[in-house]
Amino acid sequence: MQRTGFVIAALAVFVIGWPALGQQRATLNLVTAGDQNMVDYVKDYLGPMFEKGHPGATVKAVGTGPGYAGSQKIYEKLEAEKDNNSWDIDVAVIHQKAAGEMVTKGLLARYAPDVPTGKLAASDSTKRALGADVDGYVIPMFNSQTAIAYNTTMVKEPPATYADLAKWAEQNPKKFGYNGIKGGMSGVSFVVGWVYAHAPDADRLIKGPYDPDSKKGWDDALAKLAAFNKNVVLTPGNAGTLDMLNRGEIAMGPVWVDMFYTWQADGKIPPTVKLKLIGPGMPGQPMYYVVPAKAANPKLAEEFIALATSPKVQADGIVKRFNWYPGIDAAAVKAQLDDATWQKLFVDVTPEDLASKGKPFPIAPYFNDILESYERKVQ
């Protein structure tokens, strides 16, 4: 704890003591994958805060869309610019799968050791992303988890496992909805969790090593998922699932915990809708801050990420504002929060649930195989 306190104190000095840029004009270009709330977070909260401490700096944020496709667009842009002397993205926010690919391709800078908050980002997800070595290239913006949201007025006893859910959907057709694999990562998480639950090699999918023949053992799991899909509704995205839950058009569906609590706090999801993390488990993931290898403003990018991942901003922005789990050491963030706010994160999904049923996504080649197999054999 003494070390954590020392780091927090150092961060306070760092943030408060940033030298102003005077009248020097600089534009920090940030591009983020994910839903619109990711863009709004930067435009409405982080950007103005950073600009206030950096006179002359302007933060511009744009989004590339939800799911892995959003990160893929960022990857493709950097790959297309790799021969240029300077790239027009200073900070990007991407998914795990893209981070490993970008590091392998030499598209990212190893910046984390030069950022004070890098010392507070020491979880396994900061070192490996779906099996790829990303140590030093990433700092999590936040961590997140998927779970099944269910309307208690329509579902008295929520399914506890994927097997229970399949039986429930058969008995209650078109009352469960999810967004497939192209409308957002909550659907992808649900599909990956289904494969974990039904395939014979779930632990190997997470830890490796990769065996391309493993997917031959998924045929039964995918056939069951195709049969399951006949009884469910395919929703139009992460927000679409929440919308249909709000309107009572479906009784259950997979959601990101943070989006769920934000919608509920805004009155867009009734308090009768609760969360259940079903067994044997569902994946969660961080979103990463990264700096492209040839960013035009690398120093400014590092200062922006240092602010964005400081304990105070993680507490006020990540936990209070969006109900995300913090991206840095939770102990450092908890000290900035009242007990009621901290406990709100664990109302339905307990720390014990996260420990036993919160799963990582599979290593990248298995992840690709699952998505390709879904398109060929399920959708």
C-alpha cells in the first residue's frame, strides 16, 4: 500500500505540475473504436479537462464504430500510412485483438514505461492480449464484463448456465435476443461463451497453444447454436439489445455491465431488469489506449493518457460516469471513491462471480476461428 500511495502522490504532482504549452498550437487526434459513448466521453469530459491544463492544445475525437470492426478500421488506416513520416492519429482506443496485431506489425509505440500511470497498470491484460505480447504498448482505458440482463417481471428464475438458457429459449421463443457477431462485442462475447460452454477444449482456447484442428471439435457446439438461433431475436447492436429490453420486446439478452448500469441510471432501463453472469462463464475485456509508432504528437499523447488513466479520473470518469471497471490498479481507484459508488459496481455481478465466471477472450487464432465458424455454420 505504501508504494501505491507513493505512486498516487507522484501522479498528483505530475498532473498539477504539467507545464502549460503557452500559445503553442497543437491538435491531439484521438480515434476510438466502440459505441458512441466512447467518443462522447472524450469530447464532453476528457478533452475539455486536458485542454484546460494545456492552453493551446485541442483534442479532436472521432469514432470508428462498435465491435472489433471499429478497431480493424484503425488498424487498416495505420497500415496504409506506414510509409509516411508522420501519422495523423496521436492516440487510439482499441480492442485486445487489434492491439496484438498492431504490435506485431510495428504500428505502435512502446510508451507505457514513460507514463507515470504505467506503474499502476500491471494486470495480465497489460502484458498479453489474446496471447500476443503487448507489454509496454498498452494501458487499459477500462475493464469490462458481459452478463445476461433479464426482466424480473418476465423471468422469475433466470438460467444459471448456457445449457439452462438453451432450454429456456426453446420454451420461450423470441424472448431472448443478442446481436450476432457484427453489431457489437456483447454478441461476440455471448458466442465465445457458448463455445467455451460446449466445446471440449475451452481451457486450450484461452491459454493455447494453437491447434488449427481444434475447430473440428466444435461442430456439435455450433449446430446447437444454430438451433438456438431459431428461437431467438437478432438485435441491431449493443444498444439495440438494451432498447428491446427496455421496451419489453425481449426478456433477456447479453449486455456490457457498464452500458447496462449507465442506461439504468439514466432511466432508460427499468429497475426490474437485473444482471446474471451465467456459467461456466462469459468473456470480458479491456479497451486499450495506444500511441501509434509515428504519431505527430507523441509527448502530448503520453500526457493525455497519463491524465486519462490517473486514479482521480479513473474514479470520476470511468467508475462514476460510465460504470466501467477501472483500467488501472483497483486499490488506487477505490481510495478516490465513496463506499456506495464502489459497491454499486457489484450489485448483481459479485466479485466472486467475476473471479469464477469472468473469462478472457481466446487467443487470437482461436478467436478468428470462432468468428469464421459462426459465419459459415451458424448465421
